[in-house]
Amino acid sequence: MEDQSKQTANNTEVTPKVTGIGGIFFFSDNPKETREWYAKNLGIEVNDWGSTFESRNIDNPDVKEALQWSPFKKDDTYFAPSKKDFMINYRVQNIEGLIDQLKKNGVTVLDEIATYDYGKFVHIMDADGNKIEFWEPI
């Protein structure tokens, strides 16, 4: 297998891989009521997008990491083509190298890598037909 690692600015190797969970998304009959229930009963602060849980990177405690939690309306197409009621976002490093490896392994890649102010994103399908979102923070 061809080496898909890359070097960072400080010349450390960044192997393409999942490094954590970036988000948990699920369908709800009424996302607004679901958000309100979680806020009232569990104290989860929720905004229009959902809720962000922050933590520290164990190998680099100065780095804040985030896990996004959000209910989606059942008829939302964001999870398509998956027929499942959930989607997991995985935080990754070297998203380009990871996608290259997955393509070589015959994994279905649903879109091109998109870059935003807060990171790079791409979607794949796993062997069970679950849509998976990858996020590489910038």
C-alpha cells in the first residue's frame, strides 16, 4: 500500500485516520421540542445547530476539541442516501490521504472534500449503508 501520510509544518507525520467523534446527529419528529427537552431536563445548552461539547486534546491540552450534537427533522435529506435515523461525524487527520486510501479500498465516497472556515468535510458510506461525515478541523 502506498504511504498516504503527510508532514506537518513541524515535520511530524500525520497518518490518515480517525482521531475522535466530531458529531452525533439523529432524526427527531420535532427537533425544536427535542432541543428544549434536553435543555430543560439535562441542562444541555442548545443553539439553532445543536449543542457543542468541548474537551481538551489529551496529547496537546492547549487544543480544544468539539463534539457537535444535533437533532434533525425526520424528512431532512442531509443523511441521504442513508436510510438510517442517525449519522456520525468523525474527526480525522489528513483527510485527503484518508479519502485516497478509502477509494483504493473500494469505499463509496459521496462528494468532494469541501473546505470552510472551521474545517474540511467529506461524506462516505460504510458497509452497512450508513452515511458517515468526516471533519478535519483547520
